[in-house]
Amino acid sequence: MFKSILVPIDLADTDLAKPAIATATTLSQNWSGSVRLLNVLPMTPVMLAEYVPADFDEQQRQTSEEALAIVARESGIDPAHISTVVRQGGIYHEILEEAAQMKADLIVMTSHRPAMRTYFLGSNAGHVVRYAKCSVLVVRH
């Protein structure tokens, strides 16, 4: 049923992602599926561009790829069934784009408990749930 699972991860808080990774691991093993870990890097604001090294975005991407590789190794998923990708842009937009591109059957993501500000502004998980073309499982932290 769930052959292709996308798990967005915030590398600044990998502990938050652990329940989503554990859930995706179980589901992928039960359905003989694959898992893709995704990290989304923010765009460097134009006004900061002159203050950072010319290869700043590439350095960030490389650091994120290395960190995702560590998370993938520690996940316990067979290396043949897990992949990683780093994208740059708006968080929920890039999650939805990656899910569409890989034809994901399921997105598994962790979300903080709702706060008052998320009722008015919305959250990345809320946007993904509303606009994803596949099933979304939000694991509460």
C-alpha cells in the first residue's frame, strides 16, 4: 500500500523527527517500501548575499547532505530502501514538490502540538495536509 514514503526532516531538531522516522521505518518494512528523507534549506535572503561567502548555499547543501546520510544510517532501514535529498526553498512547497516528483504514496512528518499562533498563521504540516495529493500522517511530538 505505501511503497514510497517521504519523511521531511528539520536537521536543526533531529529529535523531533525520530517518531516520524520510526513510523516510516515500520510502514516501509510492512509494505516492502522505500523511504526518502528530505531536508529543505531556506533561500539566502538577497540582503545577506553580500555578507556570506560566494559558495555559502553549496556549503549548506553539503553539510545537510552529510547530516541526512548520518540520519539515514542510524534509521535502521536497509540502505537499499532509503534515500536522501536536499532541496532549497519554502518548506511546505518543497515538500509537496518532492512528493509529487517521487510519486510518494505517503508523507510522514512530525509536528509540534498546536499553538495559538498556528491557528492563525498555519503550520508547515497544516499546509502539507491540506495540499498534498497523497496521504499524510502527522505524528505528534
